[in-house]
Amino acid sequence: PSANPFTLTSNALGRVSVRVNSGTLPTPVRVNARLAANTSIATVSSNLSVAVGLPSQLNFSFSQGTRNIEGYNIDGTPNTYQIIAADRSGNPVPAGTSINFVAEGGQVEAIKQIQIVNGIARTVANFVSAEPRPVDGRVTITAYALGEESFIDLNGNNAYDLGEPFQDLGNVFKDRNFDGVYDPTVDEFVPLTINNSSACVVPTNPLLFLDASIPSISAANSNPPTNTCDGVWSGAGQVYVRRAAETVLSTSGSRPIWSKPADSRLLGAGASVKLQVKNDPAAAGATDIYRLVAGDTLCSAGVAGTFSFLVGDANPGRPNANFPDPLLGYDQFPRLNPMAAGTTVSASSPTTGVSAATVAGSPVPSTTQVSGATVSYNFTDLAVLDGIVAISFTSPVSGTSTSTTVRVVRGAAATAAGCPP
């Protein structure tokens, strides 16, 4: 605000009104007033604070309640997505600021308004699992609002000056693979009122780098190359700030697999399965082969010990060559996904003289990456040399229970002929 003094004439009631216009700096402000004819008669206003601005991209924060929900086989499994929005000074944006949400699958609330809760600007959108469901079980949710591009304020005047590093944001898109790359044959462009066609300025400061959580169409990350920026810093609501997150719709059933590299004591492992391990199913190294935990034998076991594995869900993928994915145009192998958060992993033994228990990995955490579990076994009867460990997986919403077994044999290491006693 300006500090230059000026004079006004009071009205018939002896009142004077003054308008205060904010500048670019967040600061407390007081207005001093005194009579022109007698400057000893003076007063000062109560404290006025100038702090609130538009949402800034770096200050637009997006988080989800649970990263992996039991939603592949079930409609209506809930999740939540929270936005905390601040201006470039880290101050709360105004209450009522509108935030839009879009999703490639399931159903999400379309628009939410920012509320000030304990001085913090935030809002929460609800989501439920529903059709359509991506074949890989992974849904991208994107939030956006009118705001301004972030910049590095080199001279500290809280305003953009020509030559300062900035983010040049292009069009928002729903990134189905959540890989930060815009593929117009797969990803959906979000049609908004701001639609530019200039080349995007590539940020040189690491603080301004973009990634999959900031979906922005540019020639550098689209195929074919597409320019959707304006080439200059954009503020005052001339651009949409945005954030995206990936949620796993986990199946109710399990597909436990051995970690890589597999335990050297394993013999006669279950069938092998090829799983997609990268977001882009067409990328190099997108798939890898794992062994199922299914009736395997663990040799050279001691009187007591442990073994570990991955608690994968049963994502089906598109394994049939005669049934290619309608969007991607090629087959998509089952995805290596975690089971739903809250899934319990329990272990026991039907063999007399052998006990088993889960010592780590239960319940399954909130994660987009497959989590591990560790099971212990104990030969309580030293005359017993061979026992079965039964492992069960119980999903948190439907209560679906699936199981598998591992045979544990005490003695020497495994050979091609089997486990010697």
C-alpha cells in the first residue's frame, strides 16, 4: 500500500472514507489520520493485513486418504482427496476459491470450495470406486484451479520481474499411465478456457521442474510434440494450477509372489507369471517374470526361521492375445499391484509339531507399490522334519479370504532331486 499522505474533506456527518489498495508485498498495514487544521488531533486504524493471493503452482498441495483401496471388484469403496492451497508467500487463498476434480475412473466430486479451517485454506473431495476401471487397476485423479505460475523471486519484491526463472504451464490432461507423458491416443485433454499454442519455456531451476504430479502438455513430453504454453510468466488467474495423484483399485483376491531375487532355499516353485512393473506398458523393461507363492518347498530350514514374499493383488490385465486393450491397442499383462490397505496377512500350520505366524507386513499399508510380508515358522517337535505353512489374505472391505501354502523341510540344502532330510 502507498504511504504517500493526502487530504480528504469530511461529509456532513464528519466522516471520511479511505480506500486501501494492496500492493505486491504481504504486510500489516495501519492508516494514520489527523486533522489538517490541528495535527495534534490524530488517530490510527486497527491492524489491517495484506496477505491473500491466488493459488500458486508450487503451493498447490494434493494428497489422498488411501493410496490402495479395495475397488477393483467392488462399487462404492470410498476415498478422499485433500487440497491445501496457498499463494506464493505461503498464505491461505481466499475461502470460496473453486477447485475442480476429474478422474479417469470411478467417480469423484466435480467441484469443491476452499474453506479456512484454523487459518489454513483446504478442501476435501470424495471418491468412490465404480466403472470405468482401468485394466491395470490404477486411476489418476487430477485437481485444478485458476491461479498463477510459480517463479523464483530473485530480488524479493514478491512480484515477477523479467528474467526471473518461472514455470511455464501448458494444458491440463488426465494422465492415464501417470508417467508425465501426454499420449493423445490414450490420455484425455481437459478442455479449459485457457488454451495456448506457444512453445513452453523449459525451467532451469530444479525447484520449478515438472513431473507426473503436475500434468502439463508440452512438446517435450507429448507424442506427437504439442505446444500449449504462452512462453511468458502467467499470473492473475491466467493459468490453471494443477496436481494429480494415482490410486490403486486393488482386487479382493491375492496373488502372492516371491521377492526378486527369490530365496535360494526354494525348490519346486509355483508357476511363473509375467507382470507389468512400469506405468507405461509399452516402455522398455515394462514387464518382469515372478514366481507365484503356491505350494513351494523351502529347503534347509532350521528349527525356527522366516521367509518373505510380496503381497500382490490379483490384477487380471489383458493376457489374451485375441482380446487387446481397446484404448492402448495392445495386450496388457497383469499389473504388479499391492493388495488393499488394511488387508491382513495371517499364517498358521496344519502340521502337528509346527507353528507359524506373521511377523511383518500385516496389515498392508497405504501404498501404490507392492508391499512385503514375513512369516516365521517353528518346529516345536524336534522329531518333525517336514511341515506345511498356510498363509491367508483377508481383504478389508469384502472380507474375501484367499490362501496359499509353503512346505518347509529341515535338513541339507536343496538339490535337483529335492530336499534331502
